[in-house]
Amino acid sequence: MEKRWNRIDVVVPEEDAEALAFEVAESLALGVELIEDGFRFYVDAAVPNDLWQGKLGRLLADYRDQNPERAGAVMVRIQDLVEDDWADRWKAYFKPLRVGRRFLVCPTWDNSEPGAGDRVILMDPGRAFGTGHHETTRLCLEWLEDWTESNRPETMSLLDLGTGSGILAMAGALLGFGRVLAVDNDEEAVEVARENLRVNGLEGRIVLSVGSVGELEERFDVVAANLQANPLIEMAHALSERLQPEGMLVLSGILVEQGESVRSAYEEAGLLFVERRSAGEWCLLVFQRKPST
């Protein structure tokens, strides 16, 4: 029996497409592709529609409320595809990607040989956000790589909050962090991440769980949260409490124009602003917990 997929195209004004696609990818734990008039994602046709249509509908309703002058331009198109159409489409689109100096993100079907010293992460698209192709994920990977060059990750712990595909947690394990915890409040995303850990042989290196920052009690040397600006602002105090003294907090998923609002929230929570990096429309912010707190 042929496996079938739903291809969902969301038509949205060009100036809003990337930011809204990011929110949809995070909420649905699915790979999202930007297209000419908006963005596209795929859902297994066997998955009940209400498991994804409700989330998508709420996100689009929020977008229309916030942008009433552009609400009429939003449209959703759904097309039924067989497995071969879907697979061939993604295989043509998703190629090995080098991030930073030594990370190589590869689809599982790629047979190319990595170079000496490459840290390879096997990752198929269409399953969860975080293949390394989006600026927000690349910024995090590059920062983690840079930071571990001058520190001793084997003596330290890493929390990947909102892990999605698990890519940042896997990167942390490959970089040598002594303890890695990956947490997401979406059970489907955690199942996707669990499969990715298995494919990469990292099940024993990473603790994966369903939950939120408010349920955590442990403190970490490094916390990475690739989410969105509004939830990051809301959890500023809770995230700050999850840092060891002098611990580092890495925030991504932030549009450049939202950077100052996020920075203010975390400085008010008592953290020291350390660094800002940008790529395209997105920025990454780094903070440190003060030794005395």
C-alpha cells in the first residue's frame, strides 16, 4: 500500500513568511520550506488532521489578529501526495550542510564521506524543526562550537530547552559535554528527537524528556533555548534560575528588531549580557549568571 502525505502550503505576505514559518515549525515539530508565496510543510496522511490543524489554525488566527491589514492575504492549500513524490522532493532540496568549522549535517541517504575531524549529525527533513538550515539553529551550533574551543565541556552540563529535532543536544554530546539534557513540552517532538538520537547512536549520551523549564530543578553550566522572543521573555526569571553561577545562557529564535526587548528582560532577571550575533533577520543573545547570585 502506498504511503501518502499531505503537502500544506501556507500563503502569507513575503515580509512575514520566515517568522511565521519558524513559529509553525516550532509548534508542529515539522520541517518547513520557504516557497515563493509563503511556506510549505508535509504531514503523514495517517496522522489525524486535528493533531496539526488545530495548532496551525491558532497560529494563523494570532497572526491575523496582530496583522489585520494583511489578514485577507493568508490562505492554506492542502494537496495529497504519494511517498515517492514527497521523498524525491525533499531529497532534491536537502543536501549536506557544513555549519561552523567541523559540524556536517547530512541526510541519512547521503553517501558522501566526511572529512577528518568532522562532527557528523544525521538528520532527515520533514520530521522536526532544526536541521541546521535555518539561521537560528546555525547561530546556536556555531556559538557552541566556538565556546567549547576555550572551555572544558567534559566537566560541564548542557540543557537544550525546546529541543525540537534534538540537533543542539546532539551537537553538545559531540562537543563533549559531560551531561546533556534535552527537554521539550511537545510529546511528538520528543519522539522525533528520540529517533534522531537513535540514528546518530547518541541515546546513551543524552537524557531526553517531556517537560518545561518550570518543572526543572537542576542548574546547568550552559543553557541553550532556540524558541521565540515572546516565550523567552516570559520565562526570563525561570531560565535564569537554571544557570549555575557563571553559567552561560544562549538564546535564539529572535528577530533582530526583538533583540533589545529580550535583552532587557534577561538583564532585569539579573544576568550579564555578553554577546550578540546576527544572521539575516535573526539574532542570538548570550548572557552569563553573575558569580554572586
